[in-house]
Amino acid sequence: MNKSQHFIELEETYSAHNYHPLDVVIERGEGVWVYDVDGNKYLDCLSAYSAVNQGHAHPDIMAAAVAQMGRITLTSRAFRNDQMGPFLQELCAMTGYEMALPMNSGAEAVETALKAARKWGYKVKGVPADQAEIIVCQGNFHGRTTTIVGFSSEAAYKKDFGPFTPGFVMVPYGDAAALEAAITPNTVAFMVEPIQGEGGVVTPPEGYLKEVADICAKHHVLLVADEIQTGLGRTGAMFACDHEGVRPDIMTIGKALSGGFYPVSAVLTDQDVLGLFRPGDHGSTFGGNPLGSAIGRAALRVIRDEQLIERSRELGAYFKGRLERIESPYVELVRGKGLFIGVVLNTPARRFCEALRDRGILCKETHETVIRFAPPLVISKEEIDWALEHIEAVLMDEAVAETPVAFAEATSGLD
């Protein structure tokens, strides 16, 4: 038995089977490369679902983490610390919002945004008590809490987990007219992903975000953008909404906010929304802790100082263009922005991901027939060229396409 198999068996024995990962056991990483316990080297083309935009084990973020660990890691919000205030100041300066509320996971940020939007609806818009409605999109993925999965259109996310929280209305993604038709006097917010990542790197029609922003403003409805996966440079802009010049009323961010070192997320908005919160309204023991704040400050500096947004824009256009030129009978289309790319196949994607793993490239299927390519933004053109040789070979390989796919793989690949 090799080392990998030993760790796989331990995980299969002692963990709930709520994921279906590729069978590679990673023990360390550096930049865009990761290494398994058997000494094999892989190019990471998933970035931990865009959490390591800055690359694995970035030395500057690591130094900030180690330095802070030697001072203090947690105070809780019962007391103040010397890192949270500067972190939020730098975050607001970099994003253009007046206030931020730090949390830990992406789902916590979404839950916080939902509470903030409802509170605004009651206190500012004047919606009757407990009647607030929030409009969401088909194909959305905003997290895994019971409230969030309750407004998912994926049956697999919801099965056996009900009953669910009321107050959500669903409309088709990319259809601005459907949004406007669904708005009522009780609508307080519209929550949307600028690009649906888990949905298969689905991009809406050009102009959609600008149109829905105008609709929300017209009807006194908050626009809430979930930029947890698309934000912080991933799509070739600071935020995916920036491509259309849209400034959401509320934005949720996470993942790359810590460069993969620690769970850090945040809700960004202005005083007229977050200023409504009072002591006791919301909280988190770890949210805004000094370790996470110090790491977040370093992660933001790396994005800025290493010009990762510009790299994503330039190298993403190159990567996507090269993928589009691959004349594979199994490829339907290539979509995405920046280094956030989905290759849509006409056959299950899992077997192609496994074949790429065997060639030293790690990527993951989503929604059964989509391969998502999202390498760390520190990747070089030479590394992309190396990967493309293998990607093209695999996408052209009839033997890979005919590999049997197990039934369980139909729902795999989700964050």
C-alpha cells in the first residue's frame, strides 16, 4: 500500500462521505504547485475554490501569520484588538465601502448579508414585520446552511434537510425582466453571483449586472453581490461586478481574503446598512480575530503589490483563448472571465479531471459536465503553456471519453 492509499482509507473510514474528491493526497504546496505524500508534483488549477489566489504558502502572508501567532490569536469580540480596526480600514479603502463586518466562512458572510438586508428592509424601507422578501437566482450557490440551501434550485442540496426558511423568491439567472416582474413592495434585496461558479462558471449576458443594478435602485431594493469566489482578482478585476461598473449595495467576500491561511470573510456595505446593527444583533467568537485580521491585511497587500488583478486579466484572456482553439469533439464551449474558466463538455467531466491528475494537473468537475480551471493568480505564461499541452491531449483522447463513470460522480465537484 502506498502512502496515498493509507490516508484515503483513513478518510473514508472516519469522515462523513459528504465529498467525492479526486484521489490525490496533498501534503505541501508552493506557489502554483502542490505535492502529494508519494512525492508527485501537480499544477493546482483549482486554487482551493479560489481561496489561494495568491498562491500556496505565500511567504509574506506566512510571515504575517507567524508573527501574529507569537503575539495573540484570539480575543473574541468581548474585547478589542489592534489588528481588526486596521484590517477593516484597509479593506474599506481598497474596496470603496464605508464599513465592513468580519466573519469567518463564506456562508457566514452570506447569512450576515441576509440579516443586514432584512433589517434594512424593516428599519429603512418600512416593510411590515416578518414580511421581507429576498429574490435569488436559479442555479445559485451561496453556501451550505439550512437557510441558504433552502433557496437553492439544486434538489440534492435540500433533500432531507427541510423545513426551510421562508421569504425567498427565485428567478432565472441572467433575466433582468424576470427580476423586475418578481419585485413586490416587500422585496428588500436581490442576491446574485456575478458569475455562477458552482453552477458551472456561468456568465450572464453582457449588461445584465448593470441592468439589475438599475432595477434595484428604481424599486428601492438592495443589490447584494456574492463575490466570495469571483472577488479579489479572480476574474481580472478586483470584483466581477467591476466589469460593468456596478457597485452593489452589499457585497460578500471571503476565500482569497486570507490567501488560504485561515477562514476570513466579510460583508462590505455602507453606514446606512451596517450602521443599523446594535450590540447583540449579530456576532461571531472568531470573526475579526487578530490572527485572521493580520493575515487578511497581508493577503490584500499581496493582491495589490504583486498586481494579481492585472495578471489574472491578461493571463486569463490568454488561457481562455488557447482553450477555445482546441478542436475537441467533447467540448461544447469555453466560458468565464480572467482566470476563472469553465470548459463545458458533452460528456461527464470527471474522467477528464482524473486523466489530467495523472498528467500532473489538478482541476475539478462541477455540475457533472464542466471542468473548472482556476489556478492561483501567480501562475506564469510558461506554466499555462505547459498545462495546455496536457489539457489538449486529454480533451482529444477518445479513450478518456469512453472511461466508465460511476453514478455517484453525477453530484460531485461542488464546493
